[in-house]
Amino acid sequence: MIIKNIAVPKKLIAFLEKRNLLTQFQKAFSKIRSWDVISVQLSKREPKEEWIYYFRINKQFRAYCTLQEKTLTVFHIDNHQ
């Protein structure tokens, strides 16, 4: 599947900017677009029937998202530690 777009709500962009994570988030998304999913650890979250994915922004933060058609929609960013 080809991922062309990413949808991030404005409140999550503000969250990323406040913590200086926007550049790291963009880098992680570019790796997902090029299918380097191993380095960002893109995987399904349990229970797998819900179709929720997560990927690593850095060692501390994870982004939870859904994949619909060609758009990755981020709905939550979590402090993993």
C-alpha cells in the first residue's frame, strides 16, 4: 500500500512543536512513506482487529494512527516511558 498523505490535528502539531518533536515526526513519516518501517517500528496495536497502528517518533514518544486508503491519520501521541 502506498501512503501519500498524513493527517494530523492542529492540537497534535502544537504538542509536537512545544516539545521540539516536529522535525523528528517529519523524519519518521518520510521513513514510513519510503517503507522503512523497521526503523520507526510501525506495527499494529493489540487487539489487532481494531486496525490501530503506532510508530516511533523517538525513544520516548509514539504516535498512534489509523490507515485509511492512502492517508495516515494520527489521533494520539503518547509518552512511551
